[in-house]
Amino acid sequence: MSVTRRETLAGMAATAASLAGAGRARAHSPGWDAIVIGAGTFGAWTAEMLRRAGKRVLLVDAWAPANARASSGGESRMTRGAYGGDEIYSRMASESLVEWKRLSEALALPIFHQTGVLFFFEKEEDYALKSLDVNKRLGLSMERLEPKTLKKRWPQLDWTGIRFGLYEPDFGALMARRAIESLVASFVRAGGAYRHAAIAAPKQGQPLKHLTTSDGEKLYADQYVFACGPWLKTLFPSLLGDRLFVTRQEVFYFAPDAGDRRFGPSALPGWADFNEGDLYYGFPDLEGRGFKIAHDRHGPPVDPDAEDRTPSPEALAVVRAYMARRFPALAKAPLSEARVCQYENSANGDFLIDRHPDWPQVLLVGMGSGHGFKHGPAVGRRAADLILGNGSLEPRFSLKTKSARQDRAVY
Ligand SMILES: Cc1cc2nc3c(=O)[nH]c(=O)nc-3n(C[C@H](O)[C@H](O)[C@H](O)COP(=O)(O)OP(=O)(O)OC[C@H]3O[C@@H](n4cnc5c(N)ncnc54)[C@H](O)[C@@H]3O)c2cc1C
């Protein structure tokens, strides 16, 4: 395999190490126990969990782990326990945090910044009451804060109209791209194999005996895991074409004034303005990248290959208007960076972890729905358990429950 300029440094390290891994594994079998297609958070963690279970695993990506167009290729992603009444996600976030911290501690640069996460609400919301209840039951710290306390602790925000806040001190920000690049490199160092290759769509109506790469090579395994984010729709159009909703999402970073510490991680947590489900969220100026802000509303449908990733003036105007209201000191802050990515949504926001109905040796893992990154380790464990025959299918993650009518319910 040639090393191309598109591979990142971590990708190159992984690639070099993978050749040794691949050679070792192939010495005793022509095939793999499992091939995982897609090295985003879901695929990379599935591969790692299978490797930990002693399986010979090949992880493949068409571009690179956490590449620029993958959802997992962003700079930072929020991790939080609060999920309203959706306890399954609070549990998975908490279980996953243990793995993220372990990975973070093993590296020179942090993967997890424990900034804390602050939600705020204009009225008593069911979501907030249920989050308090679930967190209490799971032993996850959460403080309810009244306006007086909010104003005192974070005077850099304008708290007009805010009824109360919920603060989770144990959660924060995951440095997404760095996390996945590091995970894949450590997977390879521990004996897993990684290949840079694009896998062609399996042929509908025919038995699946092997995978074929774009340059015609055949790859054999007992089990195949497709964790291809929005590209699952391209690979399985008849199955997922009308059940996977890929939407354009824009994220902006702004530079605070020189020397202004009010928007740094020691002064500001990760935050989310719930705003009756019309969410804005962001991070402090992590590692000097800028104050991050995004509007969580689903954008127009896009194709991840054809999408024009030039940030739009309309989306910029929306976040600027919000900042002028809630973060007045940043109203005129210069834009330092912007990214255009995509959510790969299921109808209601639940993930997909299920077998392909025609090929029992194929597991489909995806539909992160704008909140999947943090759950990578827990999703990987569930997917690996299904492959290993240890786990049972979670009904909420089944294909059967994936509707063709969008009605977002998970936040
Ligand atoms: C702007 C934005 C903000 C977000 N914020 C948060 C947040 O704060 N917290 C959170 O938890 N989540 C967040 N998410 C959601 C989260 O990032 C995604 O749910 C998650 O990254 C999805 O991971 P994945 O592994 O399913 O897909 P991806 O990361 O897209 O990975 C899929 C991989 O498959 C590869 N691939 C595709 N086709 C092929 C093929 N034919 N052959 C080989 N490889 C292939 C691709 O190259 C890619 O690397 C956000 C998403 C976006 C876009």
C-alpha cells in the first residue's frame, strides 16, 4: 500500500504499523475474523473492542481515520450525561467517559478537557427535570443553579430570560480528530491492522463472499462491520436510502480579545442553551482554537461527497445574532475558523446497531444523529458483543425501529 499525502501523521504511523500487523495475522489465515469499514468513532472503537477480545481485525478507511469530511473529524465534541429521560444514552456516555479518560491519560496531549457542561433553560422543561432524575439515579453529578448563581459564576453571559441552569462538572470536551487518530494508532500498536482503501458497495441480491476495494482487491473475513457514517446511505441505498437523513451543519470559531480570559476553559464551561429544543451550544476557547458556537437545528439535506463546504453567510449571521444577545462581549469578535460537516440522522435520533437483513455476517453501525461521538466506546462495545455472540440487540438501535419519517426526539 502506498502512503499518500492525504494521510495524516497519525494515519501514517498507523499505516506503517499496520503492515506489520497485517503480515502477522495473514501468516495463519487468508482472511480476518472481522473487517471494520470506516475509521470514525463508531468503527475505530468497534475494531478496538474486537481486538481486545482477541480477534484479528482489519480496520479500513477510504480517506483516513477522522478525515476532514467524516463527522468524527471535527476539532471538538461535547460529552455530557444529561439526556432528559433517555437514560440509555446517559449510561453510555458515562461508560464511554472512562475509556476516553484512559486514552487521554496515555497521551502527551489531552483528548478530554474536563471543562464541565452547563445547560440553561428559559422555563421549567421536562428535559431538565428528567435529566436531574436520571443523573441522580446513575450517580452522575448535576447541580441546579438559579439565576443569581449563574450571574455570579459566569458574568460574561447575559442571563436575561433564563430561569435556571444545570451544571455537570464531570463532563466536557473531547478533542475529536486527535482522539480517533490516537485510538487508531494505539489499536495498530497493539496488533490491529489498518488499511487505506475504499470498499465498494456489496452487490444487492447476491451472496457476500468478500469485500472488493476500489482497486479490485478482494478482502475476506468471517464478519463485516460497516460503520461508514453518512456513506452508509451510498453503500446500502435500497435499505437506508429513505431512513438515513444527512444534513448540513455549520460550526464557527471566534477569537476573543487578546488577553481576555473570560472565554477560556478556566472561566467558561461547555454550554448549551436549550431554548425549547432549538439549541445553540459551544465551547470555551480550547487550545487557542477560538470560542466555538453552533446552531443545533438540522440543515438542508446533503450528499457528503458533493457537499460544498464553504461556510454560508446565513449560518454565520444566525450565530452572530445569538452571540450579540447572550455573549455580548463577543458580538464583534473576528471569525477565526469555520467548518461545514454533516449529521447522519435517524428519524428520531436513535443509533443503528443491527445486522443487515440479507447478509447475517454484516453489522451496520451508524446514525450518530449529531450526538454520537461521545458514545464511541459504548457503541463499539455493543457492536463487538453482537459480533462475538455475547450481546443482545437493543430494540432502540434496531433497523426495524428506523422510520422513514423524521421526528427528532433525542437531544
Ligand atoms: C458539526 C457537528 C457537531 C457535533 N457535535 C457533537 C457533540 O458535541 N457531541 C457528540 O457526541 N457528537 C457530536 N456530533 C456527532 C458525531 O460527530 C457523529 O455522530 C459521529 O462522529 C459519527 O461517527 P461515525 O463513526 O458514525 O461516522 P464518521 O465519523 O463519518 O466516519 C465514517 C467513516 O467511514 C469512512 N468510509 C465511508 N465510506 C467508506 C468506504 N466505502 N470504504 C471505506 N471507508 C469508508 C469515512 O471515510 C469515514 O472516516 C457532531 C457532528 C457534527 C457534524
